[in-house]
Amino acid sequence: MRFHVPESSETSPMGFAPENHTEPSDSEGLPWEILIADDDPEVHRVTRLVLADFRFENRPLAIHSVYSGSETVAFVSNNSNTSVLLLDAVMEDDMAGLVAANRIRKELGNRNLRIILRTGQSGKTPENMAVDSYEINDYREKSDLSARKLHSVLTTALRNFRELTAIQTERDALHHILKATSPLSGHRAPSGFAHSVTDQLLHLLCPKKSGPRALRIRFSAMAPSGMSICKARRQMGDCPSVPALPLMARSATGKTIRIDIQSLPAPSEKEITMLRIFTVHIADVLDTLLEHQPDITDADSFSQLLSHAIAHTGPKENTGHLHRVGAFCHFLALRAGLGKDAAEELRRASPLHDIGKLAIPQKILNKNGPLTEEERAIVRTHPDIGFELLHTGGKPELHTAAIAAREHHERWDGNGYPLGLSGKDIHIAGRITAIADVFDALIHDRSYKKAWPLHHAVRFLKQKAGTLFDPHLVPCFTEDMASLTRIHSQWPNF
């Protein structure tokens, strides 16, 4: 097989002028790939001469040469980005050009390549047969193809190729996006959705066959009120200090999706198109996800919400637990110096910390014995569900309750869920509720354990200060045993 890709004076038997191998600048863009298929070397020489200064959309040509039908098919098979094929009808035999065109369309499935059939023997290859039966895009007799006409024909062909590849890019992007977003709809909570989004972006930008890439992805979703719904980060390799590509979309219900991507190498034009479509699509997926979660924020008052939570409290966490958590939070908020109004707000809000469990199947919540991995994953969705139920209510108590609901399982060391926050990035309402919730769970019977003595529970909090709990809040809570004992006895289980 005899490829000349591209030809030069060192390799060409005819002493053709060497091809310019200078890399195009960023402003010029990549060259258009043009293939000449003709068994006459003179045709190659003249065509290169005529097109030497040709540019389309400020991009030059990269001209390649083959000399038979079989070489033509092999080249296109290995170079699918070829834009235009200047194809001789008659090469190794009278049908070589048409057979090559047919194989390119049917065997290779390449319908974007613009094929211009050039013939010096029109009688052997009638125009109507070539165009109708072999998907030829243009038919020209060599004697009529002047330099000006060749420029015009090539400009039209490249314009058509550009439009077809743009359509193909969007079609491919939609295919990838539908495949990538199908797992997203299975998530019960926004946090799982957010992490799945970053996973799918990683797959889109780093397919298995691609080269190495350094990548940082930041994803966030916000409610129309401006409050955060969910967020996640993902990084691969040494993170580049390059400008981020910002992508934003707004859902039909006014939720805002934002994705910031830092990548080295930078995303290609095709990838950017795909990412933009992906961003718009996941905004709609998030709307669908959230509209299937129960809505109890239409209740007329905060007390009705609390009554709803109490009425649906399962046997593992009876109503005494809710009242004690509120009382412990009020006590700790005052001890931490939050002030009377903030402490009272947290007392009213914190009993709703587990309201997201309304969406968790009762057979899981009431199960005797250890949960499976799948069951644990379902239970861990309740902070996000609780947040989504509460944060649009508009009342100050609901705002605080939404924060407590979502952040009471975060850990000081960053190993909690659903957001993986650490230290003072965890809202103080979440940090206080975490201490109150765990302490009360320890000092009361559960199906999987007996109640601990108060001093054992206090010791546990001290041991976990700085890992599970805020090390500054734990001493405020544990230094007044008399108050802890009073609250414990004031709200017995019932």
C-alpha cells in the first residue's frame, strides 16, 4: 500500500514541493484534512499548487495523497476526520472510484465526508449514476475544474462538512448525556445526585481510551431562594491552576445548576458542546428528582410541622427523644453564647432534624438487627430529604430546621455525610444538634443497645471531641451534669 501523507520532495517520485509542516497557531485552528485520490501524480501536483494558499474560516488545508481505490478506503478508515475527498472515478479499474465511495458510505458508515468525484472519462461514469447510486456529493469533469471553480467547490464542501459535523457532535453529545444521566434519576436525595453528577462528568471527560488528564470539577445546585440544595467536588490528578470553564443552567422551577471545570488539556470544542447540553439536561433531572419527594411545607404553622413529625415518629425514636433534643440544643446554645433568641429558635427547630425519615420505608427504620449496605445508603438520604422538605418554608425556624436536618450527621473531621463538611464549615445549628442527638440516643434504650449511664455518654462525647464533634462545644455541654440530668428526667419516653 502506497500512502503519501503528506507528500514531500524526499518521498515523492515526482519531486513535488515539500508540504509545510508548521503547526497552526491557536488563532488559525487545526487544518482541514483533504484527501486526493488519483492514479495520476500530475493531478496531485496541480491540485496542491492550486490550493496552496486556500483557507476556509481562517484554517489552512492539510492535503494527503493516495493513488488507488483500496488505498482511499484504508486512509479514510484510519482518518475519520477527513473533510473532503477529491476522488478520481477511474484508477486501478473503471469502477475503482465508485467502489471506494460505496465502501466509505456502507462499510465505514462515514456519511459526513464530502466526496467530489473528478473524472476525465465521463462516458465511463455517468453523472446521474454516480450521484444517485453512490452518494457522491459533487461530480466534476477534470477539464472543467478551473482553479476558481475548484476553490468554490471546496468552499461549499467544507461548509457542508462543518454543518454536518456540528449536527453529529450534538447527536453524539445527547447520546452520551442520556447514557450519563440515566443513573442520576435513581437517587433519592440531592447529595447522592450531586456526587453522581461529578462521577458522570468524569466519565464524559476521561473515557477509557483517552490520554491522561488533570481535572477538577465543582458542582452546585441552588434553590430559587438562593439556598444551597446540594454540592459536590471531584478531582483527578494534579489539579491544574488554569481558568475554570463555567457552565450554568436554570431548571423550569427556577433551580440553578452551576458546574466549574478546570482541565489540562482544556476541553475541546466538541466536549464543551457536550458539557453545555449535559448541564441543561441535569437541571431538568434535578427537578424530576425533587418533585417526587413528599411536601409537608404547606402546613399553616411551625407547630403543625412538629406535630406531623411527632405523629410519624417510629418506635426506635419516640416523641420524648424529639423534645429532649430540642431542650439539649437550647441548653447548649445558651452555654455557647448564642443568645436567647437564637437558642429559642434552635429549640423549636431541632426536633425536626430527622423529618427526612418520613421518606424512608418503615420496614427499614423499624428493622431489628443490622442494616444491609443498601439499607444504610437509603437511610443516609434522610438529611438531604429533610433539608428539601424544610428549606422553602420561609419561616426562620424552618430555615434553621433545614440546616439542622441536613448537617446533624456531618463530623468535625470531615468524614460525615451528606456534604462531607468539616470544622466550622458545618453550621453551628448542625454542630449543636449533632451533640444533642447522639447524647440522647446513647442514654436511652434502642432496639440494638441498652441505655448508657449519663457519665458514660459524657465520656464518649469528650473522647470524640475534635473528630465527631466540635471540640469547643463539647465542654460547654458536658460541664453542667445537673442540667443534663434535669432535661433527661423532664422528658421521659412515651
